[in-house]
Amino acid sequence: MALNFKASNIAKAESKTGKNFFKVIQEMAGVPSFSDLMFLFLAGGATEEEFDNAFGEGIEEAMLKITEGLNESGFLGQKVDTKELKGAISKKA
């Protein structure tokens, strides 16, 4: 499952949750809450069930899915080598 952070998905998630996409992105630099992580899955076009399934694979995999989606959508400002990031996460696990 790839997250697709297109405008309509983000708008739907903001309407559903009352959260602001850019504020949640800004808060990701600290320790994100589960509700913020779920919001990002919803903003990426995923369902709550897909959110639960992703976390069943481990928090690292769920965070990687978010990072990959944000990266592909251009929200990280510069391209992040997600393959390198995934390798680094795998080494720590």
C-alpha cells in the first residue's frame, strides 16, 4: 500500500479529523501521536483498517510508508532516499 498525498485526500482527512495537514507535518519532527499518524494515513488516502494493518508490520514500516508517501508527493522539500532509509531502519531492528 502506497500513500497518495493528493489535495483531495488531504482535504477529506482535514474535514474528518479537524487537524491541519501542515501542522501535523511540522509536529512530526518531535514524537508524533497515534492520532497524528492515523491522520497522515487518512490524508494519504488510506483507511483506518490499512492504518491498523501497517502498524501490525511494526512502527518502523508504518513510519516508512508515511515518509515514502510524503517524499513522492514532494512534501519533504528534498528527495529522501527511502531505500537507504529502509536499510538503516532494518539494521536497527
